[in-house]
Amino acid sequence: MKKTFTLAALALTAVVMGSCCACRKGSPKIANLETDDWKLIEFRGEAVPSDKAVTLTFDPEKKMIYGQAPCNNFFAGYSLFKDAEHNIEIANAGATRKFCPDTEIEDGFTRELTNIKRLKIEGGRLLMLNAEGDLVALLTAVPRTAETE
């Protein structure tokens, strides 16, 4: 009986230690990243007015980000990693180029996408950070409905 208990305790310890390592390394599945849509509420430390709303969607099947701004649409490819300090790589960002007045926020956000190296989700908000760990953009979750999928 004592030997069985000892083996069970060792097995449980191994499982717990293994799961702790996985937590420290981060996870390629970042909360609701690929199941919710996201709305930009702050960019470079400044609030984004509602009439300048930028939204984005992460498509897990195509590994693409699709976004919509008041004037232009944009897109980029992405890959997720287990490294907690560098858990996303965004590449090949592009956008439509319609002529509209005052596209500073959407143009800036599109340019900054490829500089994002880390994502964090805290309480329904997506934090997008650059390689130095500076907050570039703050987005809020917009749950998808059957109509938006």
C-alpha cells in the first residue's frame, strides 16, 4: 500500500511539474484571440475616437489577420509561438488605399502591426506590445455572433 501511494505521489508530482513548465513557456492559444473580434480603443497611449474605430479578426485556419477601419481594410499573416516574451509574429501587412481624410490612426496602426511581438489578454482586453515590451495598442473583445462569422 505504501509503495502504491509513493508511486501515485511521484506520478502526480511529475504531472504538476510538467504543467508548471508549460505555464512558464506560454501557450500558442492566447485566450479568446481567435474566437473574438477586437476593437481598437487605444493606440500609442491615446484613446481612439469611436468614429475612427478599427476592428480586427484573427483567422486561425488561414493564419491571417483581417481588419476594417473607417476608410480602408487591412490584412496580415501571423504565427503564434510558445515564448511568453515573443508569442506572435505578424508579417506581410497590407491595406487598401482609398483616399479619405484623416486616416492617421488606421495608417499608423497598420504600419505598427509588424512591430508587435507579444500579445497579452487581460480581462477582455488585448494588449499588443512591441519587442521592448511597450504597449502599442489596446483592444477590447467583441464576441462574434453567428452573423459575423
